[in-house]
Amino acid sequence: MRTKILITGGSGMIGQALSVALSEKGHQISHLSRNPSENANYPSYKWDIANQYIDLNALKVDLIIHLSGEGIANKRWTKKQKQKLVMSRVDAAKLLYDKVTKLKKRPSKIISASAIGYYGSDTKQEECFENTPSGGDFIGQFVFKWEQQISQFEKLGMQVSILRIGIVLSKAGGALPKLSLPISWGIGAPIGSGRQSISWIHLDDLVKMFVFVVERRVKGIYNAVTHSTTNTLLTEAIAQKLKKPLFLPNVPGFILKIIFGEMSKIILGGNRVSGIKIIEQGFKPDYPTLEVALSDIFRKENT
């Protein structure tokens, strides 16, 4: 069934890949953009979060996919950066809600990205499920408020789905290029204790999951992760794919605390998150193991 879909954050790594996948499925895609262009690959409409503006023509769709937001690990969490994170995610969701409220004909559904940071920056060895309480630190409460704002759409009679996204493995962006670069230079090493959990998903599987939620009308909250590993095991697996040795000692945690400040908590901490709930709905990842996922990613890089 052809669906009119509006994507916020359509120019990002996930948004670009998802736009292509949904278009190939026959859906009609448009984007919300801070700087819309007539030459864009998809029709784009202007929005301005700070000035509370959205071109209402953008909202004449069946479904909204909300991906936009400042990268959580992009910069040190200064007071200004924390405000930027909240504005780009919580305030953006509130702006969408306020504008959709005024429509006579509303979209039937919203699917929003979220983050496994919901559970806090470090849950040790506890396995987190969708009903695990939110963390009490900045990242946990920030994501909690973000999801709370998205959940408001249920009041408008819209179906709400939220995907709590883990570490996305791709050469196009995210954590993998940052982890791979020092290893490729021969100076890679695990970080901190190396035992911190990393719950990950291949970019292609994340896109496939969004498409699954769109087409199966799946509602509720789901962890968008395939599996969990540790920082050491991921570092070793990348080194193996790059055919590079690892001989340096672990990067001390105190150095990361000096460089990144409070944000170092999400680097030195971790979350062991279960993705079983979406599997039980019928979703099947194409890259179920780290070996398979990394083999595909580095094979594509070398072809």
C-alpha cells in the first residue's frame, strides 16, 4: 500500500538510507528541513524549531517518521550543548505535536527514533528490556522526556511507535568510523575497562526495522538492537577485519573524562539491551552476529 510519509532528519545517515528503502517499496517520501531545496532528492518543507514554524503543507501525510536531532555524542555536554540536545529532540517533538493538533485531518501514525540511553549511561551487567525503568542521570532523563513528548500523540488518536536505537554500525557515520580510525593507524586500543557493554545494530537492519514498523503497523516501544558485545570484543573484531594488531594498553578512563567531561559516562559506561521484543513481532535481522555485520560492512568498503 502506497503511504505518504514525512521524515524529519531525512538528510542524516539513517534518514537517507530509510528514504531510499521506503521509496523503493513504493511509498511517497517528503522531508522537513531547516534549509529546503528545490534540487533535493525528495520534496522538502521548511521548519524552524527555535521560531516554532512548520510549513503545514508538510503535514498532509499518512505517517510521520521523526529522526531529527543533534547527535548525542557529537560534543562535550556543556550547559549550552545540553540545551541544544533538548531543543533538537524534545522541543522538536513538541513543535510537531502542536502543529498536528491544529490539523483537521491528521496523520494516522508517528514513528520516532529514541535511544538506549533511556536506561542511563551505565547499567553494568543488567539486561535492559523495554519495561526497564529510565536512568536517573542526564541521558536517561533527557531520553525519557523525549519519549514522553512523542507519547503525547496518542491523545490525538495517532498510533505511536518508538525505536530505542543502539550503536548503529555503518561506515557512513556513527561510532564505527571513529573506532576504526585509530585502529587503522596502528594505535587502537579498548577504552577504559573494556568490559562495558555495547548493544549494536547494522544500519541496514535498522532501516529494515523502520520499514517493518511502517508496513506491519507495529505500535509501542521497541529496542532497536541486534546483539550486545563489549568494547574490547568490538575493538578486537574491527582490528581483525582491518588486519591490524592491538598491542597498546587500554585507554585510561581518566583521560576520556578530561577530554569529554560528563559525556565520557556514555563512553566508559554501557547498556546490555535485549532486542527480543521486536523479534517476537516477526522481525528478522539480516546481520544477527557481530562477525556477519562487520564482514558485510568492511566487504562493502573494499569493493
